[in-house]
Amino acid sequence: MAACDVLYHDPAHAGPGGAWRPCSARGAVWTDPDLVLRFVCDKHRRQLTALHAAGLADRIRWARDGLAIGTPTHTQGGSPCASTPPAST
């Protein structure tokens, strides 16, 4: 199985390439909300889901490109996609 595609920030190991390090944990296939297939470990999957929900997906750094499988049905700041449950009133 492939390693996790996430780069994480590790200031303790900062060097010429900066402090971004690849995650070495075993990854499982995950489709992000932008419909891109990636290998992501359980720990980072939870964090990535939260970042996407908070609108911070552009801050994620990847060790390699994912495989785009479609066009998302929602846009940032636009109307929610059909699979999003309605907010409680």
C-alpha cells in the first residue's frame, strides 16, 4: 500500500528544503471534496476533512498530485452540494 500523500510541517527538522516533511504512514484511498483521489492515512484524513469543511483546503500541501475524477458540484462560497445535509433550524 502507498504512503500518505500529505506533507506536514515539522519545525524541529527544518533544513534547506524547509520544514515540510512527507507522512510515512500507510495511506488508504480517499476522495477529497474536490473529487481528487489521494492516498491519506487515518490521522490526516480527519484533519483534511476539517480543513475542507472550514474552507482552508488551499493550505494543504501534497507530496504528489492526486487523480482528478470529476468536477465538484459545489463551489467555495456558493450553494451547498446536493449531498450536504441541511442545517438544523
